[in-house]
Amino acid sequence: MSLLEVSDLKTHFRTDDGIVKAVDGVSFSVEKGQTLGIVGESGCGKSVTCLTIMGLNPKVNTISSGEVLFKGEDILHTSASKLRQLRGDEVAMIFQDPMTSLNPVYTIGAQLVEAVLLHRDVTKKQARSRALELLKAVGIPRAERRIDDYPHQFSGGMRQRVMIAMALVNDPDLLIADEPTTALDVTTQAQILELMMRLQEDFGSAIMIITHDLGVVAEIADDVIVMYAAQIVEQGSANTIFKRPHHPYTWGLLGSLPRLNADVERLVQIKGQPPSLLNPPRGCRFHPRCPYVFNICKEQEPRLLPVSDQGEHLQRCHLDEETKDREAQKLLAGMMAEA
Amino acid sequence: MATNSQPAAFQSSGSDLLVVEDLKKHFPVTRGIVFQKQIGAVKAVDGVSFTVREGETLGVVGESGCGKSTMARCVMRLLDPTGGRVVFDGRDITNLSRAQLRPIRREMMMIFQDPYASLNARKRVGFIVAEALEVHKLGTPAEVKRRVQELLEVVGLNPEHYNRFPHEFSGGQRQRIGVARALAVNPKLIVCDEPVSALDVSVQAQILNLLKDLQRDFGLTYVFIAHDLNVVRHISDRVLVMYLGHTVELAARHQLYSEPKHPYTGALLSAVPIPDPEVGRGRKRIVLEGDVPNPINPPSACWFHPRCPRFREGHCDVETPPLYEFGDGHVAACHYPLERWPMTEEEMRRAGSSPTTATPAAG
């Protein structure tokens, strides 16, 4: 049994303009000790997927359907109190913006202690020593003194560490990290990624990391999901996605990345804008931006199918495999040209 | 590359569009409400020198808080420098008055980081792009309108969107409006302050390609500030690395990325994620400890020594390293420059016991 199993998850929002299908039939699973990376442009539904799993969408205008099984239990249709027990204990989340996700009027110590006391039957003193232990684990210097500081007294990288400490304080089995390093400098990003990988080794947690930085995904993810317009367009192991990508959108993402180890005069660009989720294009959702578009793409929506010789590698595109292999190799060769 | 011809890094020549010498910007730190006295200064930029040749792109990288943006604002005279000189197109603009500056402002424009905050939400796109033309009284209203529509087309927007408001555009399109606004008065120099940091990779590629095309078509010169080393490598001819308001290293792009001399540059390069699982995971990263120090109270001598893997006690914390020359205009401020690249943190620590034999660059 997988730690987390998501099947045919749909999250729709009722708005004044109509129904926004923010997540439209997403299925995946996360195993213990594994890292899953979810990539895609802003507005493709990657954050909403995670918020739905955590039950953090506004109740009033959200319609969710499908199934989210955590350790075999459905957490999508469960009571608020049950969810509250789960959140911050067995499932924890690191939010994107460390500047706004900490409460500015409490010391970080108080916020960490609160997280422990909510889920564990311990004294305040024990909770505080646990908090201190975690602050040390995430590499906050002089943790004994800094535990009584307020969030504004920390730098961005330090605040993100505090967020990670808070997420890990109850040894979660699943850690969901929504763009954990996007707001940070490369040097701090390297520190945080190193930290997450080390903590995964120590605690054996599973990690779901959402990012638009393919570099970060390549560094730490075992499996990768590429999302476009509320759907999964490609799914596979990190090696497959980077070495044998099979969807034109993935090619676009890979080609649009300037790299340290290759010289290209012009970057591949995906023309146009991501579609509106109020009214997604007919047929393949990527077809208005796809350079390989042909007639059937405009009419018929491709299904998410396995690539013939690899059961684990799924993709959603009408092109035949021969063309895809050829184009993928061309793209990779272009990138490696002067490496 | 045409950038290797000069022997000394800061020696000015006829083709230099922008010469910055020993630029300083200190912000006073005061105490008291009625009787204010200065108790210190944030040395945001402290002695940065470089030149930018006509038609080239100078990339500027560094962590947040290293003074990149302050430096750019001083060059643009949006802030008044505390010391040093800014020479633009052969003319010293450091102490010009606002009125004297006005004709020069036509020649240098800026593109800002946040496409959401840098466009006036209450003005139409046509007005935003035309404003500079009107300030400088270039053309009749009909001519201005034609020019604006032409500009919108140049940056890849629909000229019919002239009457729309910024909120009707996506992030990438807004940044295109920012580019059109900068281009309006036919500037020679455009200072881009993190122009693609707020954008998705696919949109980022569109904007980078656009900037490159415009440079080719209009012979523009860029100062391009970014914290993403991949982006800087893609667009720059030469790269300046800054740390705590100081120049750490300055070199032609290929030299900087293939043989960095300063340990800080090395650490930055090794921290960049590589989008290739095989390459990315095999290598050993140099993870710097701690954060950028507080510029009110910077470390003594070499500003990088508390975080440096090559730190030698009694030398690095006593003697401030000058900018040493490594040939072809490659300079770096380090007593123990890297002998080769790539190297791991342990190798960095072990090697480098003898100080550099390179000669200090003539300032």
C-alpha cells in the first residue's frame, strides 16, 4: 500500500464567471521515503492539488471529487477535526513564502511549541526542548537564544528553516513542500535542499515538492509529474523525464531553461500563454501552443497512456512514439551541443 | 568575443559607454528623534569599478542584499552616490543637477523586477509607454501614438491593446510593456534590474530572447542584474560578481564560468541546480555556511572570510585583498584564488596554501 494515493482528484471552484476547473482528474501515488516532484507553470493547478490533499481550500466555493487515501484512509471526505489531527502531525506542509506564513506577533519558539502541544501529550518544557532540537537540526546558529526571537529578526533563509523545523517537529510521514526555495538565493537554496535530503534520510519521510524550477526537481526528486492546465501531461521517473521526455510541453520547459553547461544562442520558447481554466481549449489542452499540432489534437483529447515499453512512464499526447523519441533526442542533443 | 582585447579591467577606452569608478553609496544610520546623530552607515556599495562597452551586456550577480540594485540606481542617478564617479558616454554625470540630467535620462532607461508593481495600475498601457516621449517632448500626439503602437509591436504585443490597463495582461506581457517603455526614447543603455526573476521559466525564455533580439536590432547596451547564474550566463558578455557592496570578481563570461578564481564565485556556481539528474546528483556542492553578514558591521579585511572555505587566519582577516589580475581583464579579490575548477569544498580547503602571485590590478 502506498503512503498516499490520489485517484481522479478534481477540484473545481465556483466563481462569478463560472466554474474554474483548477485540478481536473489527477492521479498519482507517493511511497514511503520517496520524493515526488510536481512541475508546471503558474496556474497549472500544482498548488491547488496540494491544498486539496491537506483540506485547506475554502469550503464555500470548492467542489472536490475523487479519492485521496493516506495510509489507506480517505482524507478528502473526512471530518474537520480528523483532518486537524492529521495536519502538522502525520502530514506537514512547508509553504512558499516564509515571510507571510509565520505569525509575526509570536516568537518562533511559541509557534513551534504550539505545534508540538497540539499533537503530543507532553509538558511545555518537553515541547520546548523538542523545538530546540529541531531548530538545531535545521542549522539555526545559537538556537538556544534565537528560539525566543520573533520572525522579523530572521533573514529569509532562516525563516524558511524555521518553517521546515515546524513542519518536521512531529516527524511527519509525508512532507508537502510548496515552492520551498523559490524566494531564496542559490546559496541558501543549496543549503535548504541539502537539509531536506538529509532529514529525509534521517526520518524516512516521503516528500512532495512543488516547484517550477526543473533544476531543483532534477536534484532531489525520484519521480516527476509535469502538470499543464489542471492535468498531468507526463509522469515518470526523474531520469526518464529528463532523458527521454515524451510530451512537447516537457520539451518546451526543458528547452526554455538557460544552462550552465551548454551554449545556445536562443532559448526554445513556448509561444503564447497558459489557457484559462474557465474554458480550456477543446481537444488537447496544449494544442494552441504546441509546435507539433495536427488535426486530431484540435478535436480529441488525448488520454494519459503509458509509453509502450515502460509501464511507469505516462504521457498525454497524440504524436507517435517514433517522432517523439526523435524530437526528444534532437532537443537533448541541442542542449548538449557545446557542453 | 570582442571583450578580451583590453589589458586592464578598468582602463577606459573610446568605446566605453559607461565607466564607473570607485562608486560608493552609504546610507546613514541615525539615532534620536529631535537631535539626530549618525551612529553608523550601511555601506550598500563600497568601491565598485567597472566599464561597459557599447553594444555589450554586463551581467551583475550576487546574493540578495549585496548591493546590486543600489549600484544600478546610483548609475542611473536615481540615488546620489556618496563617492566615486559615473561617466556616461564620455560625460561625468555624478554631480549633474536634475535639469542637466534630463537630456541624459533619454539615453539610459531601466527595466524593473516586478512587472506587477512597476506599472501604474490606473493608467492605460498607451499612456505608460508614451509618458517618456511626452516628458522629452518628442513628437506630436499623433506621432506619439504611432510610435507607441510600433513599440508594442516590436515587443510582441498587439498594438490594438493600446487602451488596455495593466491588470488585463499576464506577468510576461507586463514585462514586455516594461521593455517597450524603456525602448520608447531610443536609449543607448538599458539597466535591467532582475527583469525575469518574477517570471515562469517559459515566459522567462520569451523575455530573454526578446532582449537579445532588441540588442541585435537596436545596438543596445545592457547592464543586466540577476541572481540566477544560468540566466546571466545566457545573456552576458562579461560578468561582475558582487558581495557585500564590493567587487569580488569580474571576467569575460566564459572565463568566469569555466575558471572562476574567487571561492565565492565557485560556491555560487556549485550551488546552481543542474537540470540533469545524472550530472546534478553526482557532484559535490560547496555549501556556504550562514548568511550574508550585516553591512552595518561588515567583517574585517576580506568581507568573505567568515564564510570562506579557504580562509587563512592572520592573512584574510587582516589584509584586505586587492583586485588581482589574471589576464584578459579577469580580476578577482582573493589572496588564495582557485587554481582550477571544478573542485569540492575539501579540495578548496586543502589547496591554496600559498598566496597568489598575480599582480594587483591598477585601480
